[in-house]
Amino acid sequence: MCSAPSDLTAQAKIRDAAIAHFARDGFQKTNLRAIAATAGVSAGLVIHHFGSKDKLRSVCDDHVLGVLVQRAQEAGTPGLLREFMSNPEQYHLQVRYMVRAIEEDTPAAGRFVDTMVAESEAILHAGMAEGSMRPSSDVRALAVLTVLSSLAMLTMPPPMARALGYDRFGPEVLRRMALPTLELYTHGLYADDAPLKAARAAWEASQEKRDE
């Protein structure tokens, strides 16, 4: 959660301004003068505190990743979905920043994904150990799936939002999707386990053929 602008140090103001610009415009299109103007400081002060745009981005990466991991741990929910749905406006910028990093394949992209998958996997293991979540045949793959579905949910493109009757993606879309998503996580989709049995049998058959 960001502090009020008057409560922030010059470094924090620059960092937050950079996060907003990188998330909206991308790293390549953002220049230090624009960041400085948004932060209300000189471009020279940005260089004084951070040295270069690359170093500033590294600080932004660490900050955003820390916020997202903390929220995942506090929520105790894989994929951050429930936490974001409780207050989507508060976390939209951090998610947009992470998605922009992944889209541009920046150095932080792999670290973002690896960290979120690891956190999700840890939450899944803990939930299964305490009995609040069902066991899985492949917890790592399930962690990847939860992160993937949550990122897709949190960054729905305009056509998907319009399919639900909204002009653009926003908090109201997330709220519309909240109950169906949790229903799917909680109760599953199929009425019986026939599809699972068929998939498991096909998987086992393919493994046997590969081992021959």
C-alpha cells in the first residue's frame, strides 16, 4: 500500500513515479525527465539517487515483487486472486507493472514468474498439509496454473471485458468474476470424475508407450 505523497522520501516518490510510468508506457518509452516531472524533482536528482534508468528499474522490480509476494502470503490464497478482488484498485498498478515486465520480457520477468509460482506452490503445499485444500497429482503444475489463471483474470483484455457487458477492464469486471472463480476453485467444474479418469488413463498409457 502506498503512502500519501507528502509522507514519501524523494527516493520513494521517484520510485513510485517510475513504477507508474513503466507500467503505463513500458521501459523503453519512458524517460527519466518524465519520471522526474511526475515525482516533482529534477532529472539530476533521479540520477543522483539511482544512477541510471536500469538501476531505477531494478529498484522498482524489487519493490513491486515484494508487495505482490507479501500480499500472496497474507492472503494465503494461490494466485493472489482473492486478495486483489477484495480491493482491486489498490493493487492494479503493481499487477500492471508485473504484466508489462512479462510482456516486454524484461530481466525481471523470469524472476516475477518464478517467485510467484514458488509462493503459490508453498501455499498449496501448506493448504494440502492442513487439509484445507485437496491433494494434487502435480503440485508444481497446479501452482503454474493458478498463477497463469490469476494473471489472465487480473489483466483481461478489452474483448473479454466486453463479452461480460463492460466497456473496459476494471474492478467491476473482477467483482463480476469473483464468485464463479471461487466456485470453480472450491467445487470444481465436472459433476463426476469421469473426465479425470479418462485423462489419467490416457496419461498412463502414453507413459507406458514411452517406456517401451
